[in-house]
Amino acid sequence: MGVIIVREMVGTSSHSWSDAARQAVALASKTVRNIRSIEVVQSTAVVEAGQIVEYRVQLKLDFEYEE
């Protein structure tokens, strides 16, 4: 294994925190190769009228550097 780069990002979903994480990884994988792992740093949600309307996860995305 070579150099690992860590980037932070926020994923969102109207369904769940796990779906928000999946959406973030799916989007990142369109432009980032060699994603190795993620770490969920924080889970939050937006509430309107007493209901959760948006789930958010802040995550660290680890991927291997390519020259």
C-alpha cells in the first residue's frame, strides 16, 4: 500500500443516515479511484414541523494515491 489520502465530505439523503453515506460514496467514486474506506464522523438531520426531512453524514473518505 502506498500513500493514502483522506478527504472529508457530507452526504445527504431523505431516507436514512446509511443511505446518505452510500450516496456520498457513489458520488465520490465517479471521480475518485481506489476508495479504501470511510469513517462516519458525525450524523445530523434537518427537522421541519417535527419530522426529519434530510439526513446528513459527515465522513472521511480514504483512497490510495496514484502517480
